Amino acid sequence: MQQPGSYRGGPPRGQQHWHGPWNDVEHSRRARRGRLIFPVLFSLLVQLPSVFATFNPEHRPELLHLPAGQFWLAFALTVAGPLALFARRHFPGPVVAIVAAAAAGDLFVLGPDNSPVYIALAFAIVSAITHDARVWAWISVGSAWILSLVASILLGTSWSGFRIAATTLGILIVFGIGESARTRSERIAQITRIRSQRRQSEVQAERVRIARELHDVLAHSLSQINVQAGVGLHLMDAQPDKAREALASIKETSKSALDEVRSVLGVLRAEGSAEEDAPLVPESDLSRLEWLAASVSTQGVEVTVSGHPANVPQATQLAMFRIVQESLTNIVRHAKATSAAVELGVKDGFYQVTVTDDGTAPAPSKETEGRGLLGMRERAELLGGTLEAGPVPGGGFRVAARIPVRSTGGKL
């Protein structure tokens, strides 16, 4: 038994008007069929009556009585051009040549005074030019018209100068329309291509930004967790209280890391959706530097923070926080340091942040410079600033970043 609300062969009565991707496809197919059929029907409507009646403007239309052979030849030439238009999309060059030949033949069979404008030729010319067959169009139409003029002279056919000039001008106008349509189509294709490339560049930039955020968050947090886990395992039997503190630190660090990862991934979750709760950028700023210093101090590196510049833009705060975070992570992992100093300030129109340690590990070279230093340098440069990193005379390592005060910045 058919369930209520279900249907076979179509939607229920009263719900016939519905939409979906298949409707759009069907609508597009119908539009293409319409664009394909219309020139054929319109050409036949304009051209076919000339086989049966005269259309001399000086007289009323009269039935045209042609010999059977001439009638069928005129009929074949009149319908050949419109019917050939069915193949204009796949074979635009041969089609315009066939239609041009049919138009020239029709001109001689019916006579220049009786034959109307061979409208199929106009459609064939425009189609050939817009489908990369302009050489076919110029050569075939030009040859057909020149040969028609030469044949009219040899056969002694009387063509008025006005008819010759009007036909020539009409052909040139149609070619101009075709060239204009081709230029417009190429311009639209170029704009579409530029927009697509720009969209891809924006997507790639967003991926790099998110990857940089995740690297900074995870590298710092996992480094802390690794160190604290080692401390906890080492002191578990001898000093259980210290081991408990290490586990508590691991819990706090992992929670903070998860919050920051959610904040970063919130960009993806909120993209194109109606979620207003998902933050568009991570909320880390300079106010969290004390927390960051305390979390690093628990790992055996004493960190001090000095300087508190006011009215720092959010983008600059995020960049400075990440630079400090990555610097402290590198100190814990590689520097073998016992202390580090973070200094913030404003000088000569630049926000400045400096991280110095007393480590003994060798400084990384340009060849071995890791993603951490590269990411810090990218953050500063995106805001129009600079970053320098290198050993300090007497021992230790120093990272110094300068960001313009009036930098508007971009996505970080």
C-alpha cells in the first residue's frame, strides 16, 4: 500500500511546483534547445514564402508559378541553409560554407528582385565567428559573394547598384555583430577565469593561515604536554605531589589547546553557514602573555614579561602573541635555556616584541630554519613588519619583531 505523502511518477497534487538541481539542468537543456531551434524556424519563416509568391515592393504579393524543376531547386536551396544551422555548434566552419553556397544559389534561381534576405546566412556567420571558425566565415562568404557578382556579369543578370551595395553592407554589418559577440564572449571568459584564479588564491591563503595557526597552537601545547608527561613519569614514585602537579598542568594545557583549535576551526565551521557563535579568528591576544609565561615556567624555563603597549590592533596582538608563543616553544624544545625574557614596547612608529633566552644550543641556519621561524617571519611581514632572529653575543638567542603602528594588516 502506498504510504501517505509518498508518490510515484511525480509529486503529490498541490506540490507540483518544486525545485531541485535536476530542474535547473532540465531548464538549461530546454534553453539550449530553444537557442538551437529558433534560428532554424525563424529563417524558414522569412525565406520559405519566397518560393510561393513574389514580394516586389512595387506590386502586391502574387503567387509565383515556377516550373517544377526550378520550384524544387528553389525549395531545396531555401530550406538547405536553415536546416544546416542544426549542425552549427559542432561544425560551424562547414555550415557557414554550405549556407553561403545555398544563399548564392538561391539568389540566381529566384532572382535578386524576388529572393528575400537569406537570414540563415546571418545566423551562420555569427555562429562561425563565435565558435572559432572566423576564417571559414570570411573566406566562404567573401568567395560566394564575389563569385556571385562575377557570375551575374558573365550571365548578363541585371543587378541594381543599390542591391549590390545594400547586400555588401549587410554582410559587413553581420560580420561586425559576430566580431562584437566574440569579443564580449572572450571578455566574459577572461573575467570568469580571473575570478576563479582569485578565488583559488584566497582559498590557498586561507589554508596557509589556518595551517600556521594550528602549527603554533599544537606545537606549543604538545611540547608542554610532552615535557610535563616526562616529569610526571619521572616523579610518580618519588614525589607523587609533583607528579600530580604535572598531570594538572597537562590537563590545563590540553584544555587550552583544544579551545584554541576549536577557535581556529571555527573559521571553517562558520564559513557559509548561519552559525554566529563560531569565532572568525582566534581570540589570543597580549592579555594572555602572563598565562603563557606561567605555563612555560612550569617546564623549567623562567619567563618574565615586561612592557604593556596600549591600543594595539587585534591583528597585531594576535601576531605578537603567536611570535612569543612560537619563540618560547622553540626555547623549551631546543635552546637548553633556564630563563627567557619577553619585552614589549612601541618605538619609532613600530610595535616591538623581543624574546631573549640564555640557551646554549646552536642557532639554526637558513638551511635548517624550521617552520616555526618561517611562520613568525610570515606573520610580521603580512602586517608590513620585519622579524630578525639570531644568537646573542655571550650566549643565548634573540627573536625581535617590528610591526608598523598604523598597519591595517590582513588575515593572520
